[in-house]
Amino acid sequence: MPVPPQLTIAFPRRARDGAPRRRWVAWAAATALVAGLGVPGAVALAGGDADQPAADGAAAAGGPADGADRSGAAGAADAAERGSGTTAGAATGDGPGGSGSASGDGAVAAGGGPGSGGSDIDPAATASEPVYGVSVRRNLPITMEDGVVLRGNVYSPTDPATGEPAEGPFPVVLIETAYGKDLAGYAGGFTALLGNPDYFTKRGYIAAIVDVRGTGSSQGQWSFNHPQEARDSVRVVEWAAALPRSNGKVGMTGASYLGITQLFAAAEVGPDSPLKAIFPMIASNSIFRDAVLPGGLLDLEGVAAYLSLTAATNTLNPLIAADPATILSPLLDHAAGLLDFHVGATADVLLGGAKAEDGAYWRARGPERALSRIVENGIPAYLVGGFDDIFQAGVFRNYVGLQNAVAGRETTLAMQPGQRVSGRYQALVGPWFHATIGTLHVDLEALTLTWFDRWLKGVDNGIEDTDTPLHVVQRDDTRRDLREWPVPDAPARAWELAAGGRLVADAPDGSTSLLWTGLSLPCQRTTEMYALGMLELVAKKLGFSQPCADSSLQPSLPGPLSRTFTTEPVSRATTIAGPINAQVTLSSTTRDAQVVAKVYDVAPSGKAVEISTGALLASHRAVDEEKSWRSPDGLVLYPHHPITHAAKKPLTPGRATTLDVMVPPVVHTLAPGHRLRLVLATGELPAYLPLPGDLLNLVGGIYRVQLGGATPSRLVVPVLAD
């Protein structure tokens, strides 16, 4: 039986003539936002450039939106046909064979199994070509069932020679954003976090980008992934399907919040919806576990960065519309939403309230609950994640959940060897931070287009014809195609912590001390990771490296502030593939302990590259066996901690206790002569910070870490068989 064609991942081409200036305009716009100029500064920097996005390349031809959304989707579509909203009607485009965005050549195969090549699909070669111009209608009204009006921009294909609407019909690519639909028009090519509707329109799609409730120009109050958003999405999808010259088929794409929104929408719409495919990038599985209180410790940096970003965009984005009729109501609504979420929810977490546990509030906002319904609704999904992303673990758990749903299994379980998988649910994971998703190694836009060409245009490009739907790009650019996760061919291996800073197969009895400080060097891989990779993104645009992103430049704190344990050099290439568990047995002089576990690849030169980091507050050490994953010989690979008030339990000072520190999964190859290293520490500022109520049980803590014996401290790592 022939091996089905696998996915090929293409490198971006060099920018074509005219593209550099446009990219610098987009870079300036987004950098202004990051640097604190806010959206008005970004718009000022982006406006008026001859090479700005096609939507804004001509004078507006329409007046303010009339708001006459007569009766849901049909009324909104009719309003769009009449020219309601602001229209930038002059056609621009690259013409046949042109491109306003990076496309792919020099394709590199993703494989035909672990560690091998053999691929037939090149998304850049099979995807639709950019042959259309673009016209835009802005601030079109979409009325929700409760009367709240959302606003969307619609990018429609035009004849590049005449500027007239292209005949169609066309499928619709829908982006729902919490960061501002209008900002995407100016700087969408800067980062996938903003969306880039222009790209799809030039290639034969109508693109619609909509501000979710309580953001941008939309009315209502915003609360992070409130279940109401999913109900709104059902109506927005119907509106998109009914747009003029639409063929009635809708796909959704976007990254981060824009990716999470797709998962909820695909679960909510039902089996007969116009929504036919989704392409969520860097979406979480549990926002609470991934980014709020990972291991029971506050992600101070990430939370602060995100609250600042959304406070700025929710306040300033309505001003971009420059339409007095649509500014005041959203501003008032947004202020109320900020008061509720940014102030109320934050205070509740800091004070240890109901939002400081993995309870009803966060579970309602976690995509993990949506996965089985996505499969029930028959909506294909292509996931993308990053090994340096805050949702590093989430993309794997989402992949597992979808494939388990296909096989009729509980979505939280580890996959079984040989279980049924489907090419309708795929994932790609590469060496990216949150904001740098797809900036190296892969042309994600071409890949997205190939996915949509298959499900929205009916192009038989074979992208779903794979029995290894989990695609990995390692840090060294090695491509692997995998099937199950955890990988059956990667049995767990346990290295025990031993005296002299060694990791060995069998350690003699002993112990070592570790002193709690809660401190770390201020520039770490996690510093950049929980800053969403924004500094790294800007640095790359400027052509230099961001030092916090290069873990090899960052020494560990001296003992007893941290402790380092290293294996002997490996004699042959050794690939770690799966979740990692730092199992630490310790006693403490205090009623709690804070443990940070950092895993490194150490070269013969001594250069140490961090590959993953996890942390745990010892009082949250309880393990939910039903949701945890074990190797066939019983070793815990993925410990699932409930992180609830009910499961929280203090330590008994002086009594040895075993902690399972979840270290997010990796696929990483140690070259011959390299060594594996574990660093234990008690802080990782500003990423992992105890809540104020936990500090008293940590101050003054001195830990004795058990080495060897009946309950050894050890690093449990899945190693891919040759």
C-alpha cells in the first residue's frame, strides 16, 4: 500500500520589489504600539505610505456605516452590498504571479515518519495565486441576538485592471480579533497576532475581520474568552457566509486569542454550519494552566503584559475608526469591561479568590472543553504551536484531544499506540516564540491557504492524506512527522540526581541543599517567552539578536541558590520527544516550597541552550491520576495537578515529600558529545511569582533535596528510539 503524501513545509521567498518599504511601514506601526505610542501613534506611522495595504491605497468612497442591520446576517449582507460602511474602492494588487506577502520556494520536506523525508505537497506550489486586487468596506454592523452590535471590515477581490468587484463566488476567511480589526489593516504583516486579511483576498477569498464583543469598534463588555463570544461567533459565521459574492463556505484563521476564538466557534456552530475549516495558531489548551498560574505560580510578566496590551487596544482602537457615530458607545462599554476583568479578576487572583484556582471561571474559558465538539461537528482543524511559546504544552494537548475524539476516547488521555488518527486534524510545532510564530523555517500563510483551498474551494491537493498528522520542526531545522503523542517509540528514561552535579542511572544515597530566594537573573528564556516574544520580534526586524532569547548567554545562579546536574556526553544522536517530569524529593524548613526545573542541551564547548522550563508550588503537588500520563513501566511523564483550593496542601516541615514538576514537552536532539542538564532553582522572575498569600510559607525556606535512595530525585525524559 503506497505511503500517502505528507506535508511539505516551504521556506519564505525573498521579498519582491516594493515589499521592503511596506514591511517597514508595518514594522513601524506595530513597534509604536509595543513601545507605548499606542494605536494612534501606530496609525500615524503607517498612514499615507504609497505601499501601505491595498485597503487603504485610495480615498474612501463611502460614508459612515448606517447601522441598518435589518435582520441578522441577511440584513448585514444587504447593507454591505449597498455600500454601508467605509469603502476604499480603488483596486490594487500584485497581478498574476505577483505577491504582497512571502510565498515559498526551496521547499523542505516534513517527512514520511520520524526522522525521514519523503513529501509530495508544497503549499507554496499548490495554493491559490495572488491574481486579484482588494477593496475594503469598513465598520459593517453585525447585530447579535441580544442587540449588541459588532463591527467588521470586509476585504473583497477585485479585477486588478478595472477595480470592479470580481465575479466570484468566493469562500470567506474570517478572523475574529480582540486586538483591533483596523490595526490588522495597517500592520497585519508584522506579526500573525494581528491577522493579515489582505493576503487571502488577493488569492481569491473574501476576508472578513471582526472585533469581538467589547473590543475595537464593537459594542459590549469584554471578558477574556467569555462563553458569550462563542455564541456571537455562530451569528458572525452566518453573516460572513451571506456576504455578497460568497460561496457560503467559511474558514477561520488567526493566532493567540484569534486562534482560541476559532476553537470555541467550531465547537458552538453545530454540524451543519457554513464553517468548514479552522486554522488556529498558538492557541492554549487551558489558559489558566498555560499562562495565569502555571504550577500554581503567577505568570506576573505575561499577565502584566497582556493586561497592558488589551487595556491599550480596547481603549484606543475605537478611535482608529474615526467615525464619531461609532466611537462613544464602544468606549463606554469597553471601560466597563476593563473595570470588570482587568481590575476585578486581577484583584481576585492576587487575593487568592475563586479565580486563583482552576475552577468554573477558567474552565469555561479553556479550549480543552471544546475539542470533542469540534470533531462531532466535523470541522477540520490545523493547529500551529511553538516550542518557545507560553502555550508550549497547549498545542500538543489540543492535538491529542482532537485525535482522541476521532478515536472515540476521552480527550484528556494520552494517545494509545496504533490508535486511529485523522489527517483532518493536524498540528505543526516549531522553534517559535508567541509573536514570532512562523517567522523562520515555514511559510504559514501558504500553508493556511493550502488548507483552505482544500476545504473551502474543494481543491484536491492531498493535504489531509497523511497518517502522521503531527509535524515538528526542531531547533536545528530537523523535520519529523509523528502519529501519536506521547510517541510510542520514545520510552521514558529516568536519570537520577547524584552528588557532584551528575545525572546518572542509579545514584547513591545523599542530599544537597537549596535555599529559597524566589530570585533569578533578570534576563532568561522565560523572560522573553512570557513577554510573548515581542522584544525578539522587534529585534529580528532590526536585524539583531535579543539577548534574553539566547539562553546560552545566561549563567545559572551559584549554589545553594540553584543546583546543576548533568549527564555524561551521549555517544550518538539522542532525541527527546515528549513531556518531561522533574521528580524532586525534598524536605523544607517551611510549610511550602517553590521549585523551578530548567532543562538544557550542553555542547562540548560548555555552551548550554535551554530547551524547556517548568515550575511548581509544592502546596499544589497533588496529582490527578485520571488526567496524568504514565509510561508503560509506570513512570509519570505528565503530572496533572488540580491547582484548586480544595487540593492545596501545605508541607510538613522536615518531612520528605516528592514533587512532580511538569516541564512542557519538547522534540529536541542532543548531538553526539552533547549532554543533558537539569538546573533546580527557586525563582524565575518575572515569570513565576508566588501569590501574596503564599509568600509567608516560603520565606526562609531551606530545602534538602534527596539524592538516590528509595525515593530518588530524577529527571524523567522520553527518548526516541533509533
